Amino acid sequence: MNKSPILLGSLISKISPNLIRYASSASASGSSQRKVAVLGAGGGIGQPLSLLLKLSPLISDLSLYDIQHTKGVGADLSHIETRTKVRAYVGKSELSDALKGMDLVVIPAGVPRKPGMTRDDLFNTNATIVADLVSACAKNCPRAIIAIIANPVNSTVVIASEIMKAHNVYDEKKVVGVTTLDVVRAATFIAEAKGLDPAKVNIPVIGGHSGNTIIPLLSQTSPPVSFSQQELESLTTRIQNA
């Protein structure tokens, strides 16, 4: 479904530092600062994600790419008083320049899920978008970590992996799917049901990011809480279908 501003803010605030830490640990570079590209920076997820990345002290260069609107986003973000240098790129002719030298590439690009749609409904459109973007990554920043947000994540990650294999630059540790949204939702729904502070609730969610495979491990909730069978079933269904 479309994400509310509050939920989106919570999601992005969790994604950003986790991705940067992962890039730092997996990068072959000895530098403490990273060059990050956001492909789809003009969209509903790309814009707030780019804002929080601009605020990160761990990033030296932030490259923003989309098929439209990127120049305005880039101009606005460049005025924020941090050391991160922002560059904006628009259109396929500028994609290569947007990717050169990147340590981390985040891909929120694609068609968002609308009411009544499943994540799988987005496959035909988003699969092509992701394939084209990852192919450009393979050519211009083959050692970068690629973090995919575009749905259906379970499928787009596989597509990205196959594209990297075709270019002989695949590293299984550097193609990842971002499923933090399910963790955020699980914590929120459990806190709501049990009268807890959602910021202090932690719950592992496994199985990727598809309604049929998302599995919240409710028995591993921290702090420990008990659930009736009805609560287990209703919470699991709600998290899967949110």
C-alpha cells in the first residue's frame, strides 16, 4: 500500500544508518566516508531517503538520479549545512556519470504499490527498471553494494543478481534487498496490541518481502510478550498484508 509520511519517516530513518554501516563493513576501500547513489531520488521514498543521507556524517558524496525532478531535489539538499557533496543527474544519458565511483547504490526506483495491488503486480514494470539500473551499476561501479527497495523485492534481488553474474562482477554479499519496512510494521502493530512503546519493541522478520513469505517471529519479540493463538494469526496476517 501507499506509505503514510509517519511510517515512511520511521522506515527511512532505520534504513539509512543500517545501509551505510553495511557499506562501510563490506567495502574494500579504507576510507571512512562513502560515496552513495540513490536511483529513483525524485520519488516518494527517494526524496526523504536522500534527505537523511545528506545529513549523515559518514557520506562524502551523494549522487541523485531519476528520470525527472532530480535537479530540484538536488538543489534543495545542497543547501543543507553538511559536508556531503550533492550532485543531481536526470535521464539515461546521465546515468553512467551518476554511478561512477560509488560505494553504495540504493534503488527505490519503480512503480509504487497502490491499494488493491499485490507486490507481484509490479513485477513486469519494475523488473525492467531494476534490470536496466543494475546493468549500469555493473558497468560503472561493479564493486558497489546494491540495495534494492523496488518491489517485488523477492524477485528484483534475483534479477539484480543475475544481471551482475552476466557481467561477471557478482558478489553475493553486495546485492541485498531492503525489507526493513516489515520490521517497522511488526514493531508498531505489536506495540499497539500490547500497549508498548514501539520504539523499544524489537522483532525479527524473515522470509523476504512478499505477502506469502513474510514471517514475523513473534515468539522472539523483545521485550518478551505472550500471544494467544488468535493474536498470533491476526498479527501475522496484518504484517504480511500491510
